[in-house]
Amino acid sequence: MSTATSRIRVLSIDPTSRGFGFAVFEGVDRLIDWGVVHAKAGHRQCLNRIERLLERYKPCTLVIEETKRGSRRGPRAQQLLFSTKRLAAKKHVKLRAILHRRFQQLFSQTGATTKHRIAQVIAERFPELALHLPPPRKPWKSEAEMMAVFDAVAFALTILEPTSSQGPKSL
């Protein structure tokens, strides 16, 4: 890893039905903060919390999911992602919008093809997240909110990971 890559600070956001999950990286191997933010007051409160994260960590890049027509994201999440794009522009933070299938392709190179298996790979790489890994989701249950953190990490790694024909070098 080059010196330039080790200094890159990235904030990644993944909306949930009640707030959002986030992950902050300094370089590709240093996860410096993560969590789930619950926003009882809704959209405005989420944006305020994202703005505080931007002010606190001063990332070079903000990573979010790209939602295009046909996205399975609900209207609330799509609106939050759209507003987050505007906030990044206002704060002069570089924005990277990543298609969900792009991080799935990255992790499929390691044999991780399900959301839970991707989260397991992430927990193996970042042991500080291992205790927070939810059990596999049953079809009749809602997704655990903590999965938003694993999604945020996956989105961040998608832009941070050097890839080759053999797959990501450090996953």
C-alpha cells in the first residue's frame, strides 16, 4: 500500500429504514469508526448526523449506493441518498456512488456471494466488527440494522481495494 493510499479518509453511508449505517476508513486497512445512527425525527435528522460525520472526520471521499431506476431501495432511502449527494456537493467532498452489484462482484471473487457471507468476510478482515455480525437472516425476518455497517464497509472497500484478475488483494 502506498503512502498516498494510507492517508485517504473515506466515509461510507448506507441508509436503513430508521436511520443509516456508516463506516470511516483511513486507508484500506484502518477502520477508524463505524456505527448505526437511529433518527427518530427522520430525514432532516439523518442529514444533520451525516453532516456532523463529514465535519468530524473530514473525509476525502463520501461513498454511497448508486440508486437508479429499478433500484430495490425504498423511497425514503432513495431520498436520503439524493440529499446526501447534495450535501457532499455543498461541503465540497468528493462523492462516489457505487452500484450494489459492484461490491457483490468484488466479494464474489472471494467466494462470498450472499450478503451474510460478505459480512463474514468483512468480520474476518476487521475483527473489531466480528462481535457485531448478526446471524443469518431468516426469510420471514427483517434484516438486522447492523448489516448497514457491513454494507457501508463493503461500499468503502469497493473504492479502496486494488483489484486484479485474481480478485481483491487483501480480502
